[in-house]
Amino acid sequence: MNYYTYVDRENCISCAACGAAAPNLFKYDVKDIAYACLDNNNGNAPIPFDEIENLNDAFEGCPTESIKISKIPFDDKEEW
């Protein structure tokens, strides 16, 4: 089963928890706002199987619940 992710950048407070938990999945722009780096925060690239645990750690560690996870690509959803 595939998982997809993106960061709600409007809620991100630049705490760096996601990058610490999953450095291969999350990076920061020049303002230190996080984004999902596999697909430039589009939410349509499947997360590699060996990164699923790190993704879950980042999701659970995000204090603002800015990390979104889905079993379908976000661009295929009718609503975000």
C-alpha cells in the first residue's frame, strides 16, 4: 500500500521536527518552512516503503498537525 504526504505550509511553525524524524522526506525553504521534498510538496509521490516509519514519526511529532498523510495521492482527492 502506498502513502502520500505534504505539509500544510500555512500552519508550519518551522520547528524542524519533521526534518529530524524524516530527513529524506522533509526539507525547508529559505524561510525555514517545511515541505515534502519528494514531489515539491504536491502530495502525489509515493513514500518509499523504507521511509514509512520515519513518516509516521514526523506526523506524530508535528506540533501543529501540518503534515498530512493519505493512502491516495492528494491531487486525486476532490478536497484537501
